[in-house]
Amino acid sequence: MVSGFASRHGWVYLGLWLLGCQAAPSFHGQVIEPAVAAPELAGTNWDGSAFKLSELHGKVRIVFFGYTFCPDVCPFTLAKMKEIYAALGARADDVAMVFVSVDPHRDTLEKLASYVPSFDRRFFGLRLEFDELDQVIEDFDLTVQYGQPKDGPGTDSFYYVDHTGTFFLIDREGRLRVSFPPNATVERMLPDIELLLAG
């Protein structure tokens, strides 16, 4: 017969053992395995300062691509990132939001400076030259297609840019860890960001 003391403590030990056997928290997004060093992004931020993704030491980085003339998806994306900052509170200081323009022809620094900070001045808004952008498109395996100008080829009239809208989540060590589709909600992304913040 097991004594009351042993019985009580046996359940405690069993509970601790079961707790130790629980699976570690898992990501909700598409896990990138094996984790690899994120491709470099080097260009000019909306405020005119030089930018390198690799220099954001110790921060979780969320990289996404778009253009300022986008009528819907891109502004919704930036608004979503603002929601994430609000949800994180003080921890937002350890998360870098990096918006990369895929339309350097129209997205001048002046245009980026009037667009990106209107969502949050802490966001990076990166402009690359065309040859630099070509390399980034290859490195991140993006699809970018430019539509015909509304008033015909050779004009400066409005055109759309179809582009990959994936969110890339990069950990504090600079490794690509998780990706999300453009329609991912704040509620779905936030736990993964918090996991990366926890290290």
C-alpha cells in the first residue's frame, strides 16, 4: 500500500514529467527549414540614411515587399504592421518592420518619406536601384511583374505592379525562420513573432 505522502508526491513527479514531455511551442506560419541566413538588403531608407538588413543586430525583422502606388494590399499590410506594434507594446522596440519598394521608378525617397512614416515613423522604407532590386528578387525568390501604363507604353501614366506579398520573419540572429502569406491576420502572426522575440 502506498502511503499518502508517497502518493501525493508521486502525482507531483508525474505531473512534472508530463510537463517536461510537452512539445515546444510551434510556429503558425510556414517554417523555413533549415533556417538560413537572410539575404542581404542594402539600400537607402526613406529618411535618406544608409540601410543594411544585417546591421539590425538582435532584432526580429519582418520584411515585406510593395510599392507606394498600390491601391489596396500594401496600405493594408502597413496598417497590419502598425497593429502588431500596438499589440507588442514596449517589445515593439525589438522588432524591425522593413518595407521594400519593388517600384524604384516611382518610389523616390521623397515619395517613401511621405508614405511610410504616415503609418509609423519606426518603419523602414527601403529604396533600391534597379540592379540591386533584381538581385533581391532573385535572393528572396520573388515574382514581380510591371503592368502597362494606363495611357500606353512610354508614358508616365499609372500602372500596377504584381508582386509577391509574402511576410518574411527573421530571428534575432539574422536567420530566415518563418513566412506568411499576404492575407495572414495579426492574430495568426503575433504568436510567431513573440516566439522569435523569446529567442
